[in-house]
Amino acid sequence: MNRISELHRLDNKVAVVSGGAGLIGAKLCEILAQAGADIVMVDNNPDLARSEAQRVAQLTGRRVLDRCVDITQEAAVRELAGSVHAEMGRCDILVNSAHYKGGAFFAPLGEYPLEAWNQVLAVNLTGAFLMCREFGKRMFAGDGGVIVNVSSTYGLVSADPRIYGESGINSPIAYAATKSGLLNMTRYIAVHWRPKVRANVLAPGGVENKQDPQFIENYCYRTPLGRMARRDDYQGAILFMCSDASAYMTGAVVTVDGGWTAW
Ligand SMILES: NC(=O)c1ccc[n+]([C@@H]2O[C@H](COP(=O)([O-])OP(=O)(O)OC[C@H]3O[C@@H](n4cnc5c(N)ncnc54)[C@H](O)[C@@H]3O)[C@@H](O)[C@H]2O)c1
């Protein structure tokens, strides 16, 4: 094997990806499978998970399982980790990409509902915690592994309300709190399960996905690279983070945002 393959190949690895059927998640699964990993796509949307798992399996020739699990449910996550180990024999890579899509996008800050706050926290933070706890402790007790928690630029800096114009939409405070919470949760894991488990955060910027044209224009203007991300713009970063290419990196935040946080 040449040095490039040695650093980036994931042959004989098993990767579990929560939110794996999503816009970004499916593309992360795709590149991990192309690098040689077998995939467990975990999502609470069973139809999407099935079709995306089939698509990734056909594209890559890897084994891709779909598992319909609500990651906010402790017993279900515990059972998932047990069944993945029973069926696949191991989990070397855990990527937490799931997030709660709702979350009161129109609510003004002063009226932000507690119910939405709790729903967002349950998936984005508690769900990620449960997945890290159940899969991470097995990595730590076994051959080690890699965890990547997917945050956001909005976990690093506040959402910029100016880009939403008069639409009344905003990115909610609960999203900001959870995406930021992932940063230190991940550092904590990196420190407490060192050196066997490496844990890092990927902080992506916004993906263009049929948003309002004015919003896209505002977002592009606000972004040094002048465009929103494509769905597959995070494949290079996740491959780096999940492979030996990043063997000396833990507790870090990899920001891939077109420069959004640079000014
Ligand atoms: N899309 C963007 O512009 C963008 C920008 C910055 C950060 N991010 C982050 O990237 C990650 C992926 O985003 P995306 O655009 O692919 O989102 P998405 O909404 O397309 O995918 C999220 C997936 O999570 C699943 N999910 C939701 N709740 C779940 C639960 N309780 N249990 C299991 N699965 C659940 C959904 O079914 C969905 O398939 C998220 O963490 C998001 O915060 C996205």
C-alpha cells in the first residue's frame, strides 16, 4: 500500500453514522464506504434510510445496513450498539450527524418556546451523547476508534440574523446552544478516553438546498469563498478525520465553512 492509501483507506473498518440518511449524512456515508468501510446508517426516517443505504451499497459495493433508531431513546441506542457489535463485530468510527429539523424557526428570541428548546436538545445533544457513550465505551474497552460530532458554524459564532432579511425566519437559539455544546462534550471525550479514542468536531457551513434566492444571495455575500456549500463539500474533511490521516488529532474542531467564521 502506498502512503496515500495507508493514510486514507478504511478497509475492514465499520462506521456508524447517525443521521446517515440526511443531506450531508448520506454523502459522509458515501465517502467512508468508498474508502472501504462498511456502514451502519442510523436514522429515524426508515424509508429514506432504506433507499439511501441501498444507493450507497450499490455505488460502493460495501455492506451498508440501515437501522431505524430514534437516538433520543436510551434503551434503543443501547440495543443498537449491542446489535451492531453482534452483527458487524466492531465499530471503529462513529459520526453523529443527526439533528432536529424543526425548532421554532419563526419564534422571536423573547418568545422561544421551551418545548422546541427541549426537542432540539434531545436530538442534537442528548442523542449525540447517548451514541458517544454507547459506542465510545466499547471502542475504549476494545481496539479504540474515532468519533466525529457534526456541529456547525452556528456552534462557533452566532447566526447572523441579517442574512434572513424580512422572512421572519432565523436559526434558533436552541440550535446554537446544542451545536456549541458538542464542542466541549467532544473535548471531554477526547481527554477521558485518550489515547484509544480520538474525538473531534466537524463544523460545516450552510449547504445550498433550494432556499429562498435572496437568502442564498445574502449567504454568498457573507461568505469569503462566495458560495454556499455543496452536499459533498464535507467528504474530504470527514475522510481525513476518520482515517489515519488525522492520527495525531484529537479534541479539535475542523471548520469547513467557505471562510464564514474568518471575518
Ligand atoms: N445542511 C446544512 O446547511 C448544515 C450546515 C451546518 C451544519 N449542519 C449540520 O450537519 C448535520 C447534518 O445536516 P443535514 O443537512 O444532513 O441534516 P438533515 O436534516 O438532512 O439530516 C439529519 C438526519 O437526522 C435524522 N434524525 C433526526 N432526528 C433523529 C433522531 N431522533 N434519531 C435518528 N435520526 C434522526 C433525520 O431523519 C435526517 O435524515 C447536522 O448535525 C447539522 O446540524 C448542516
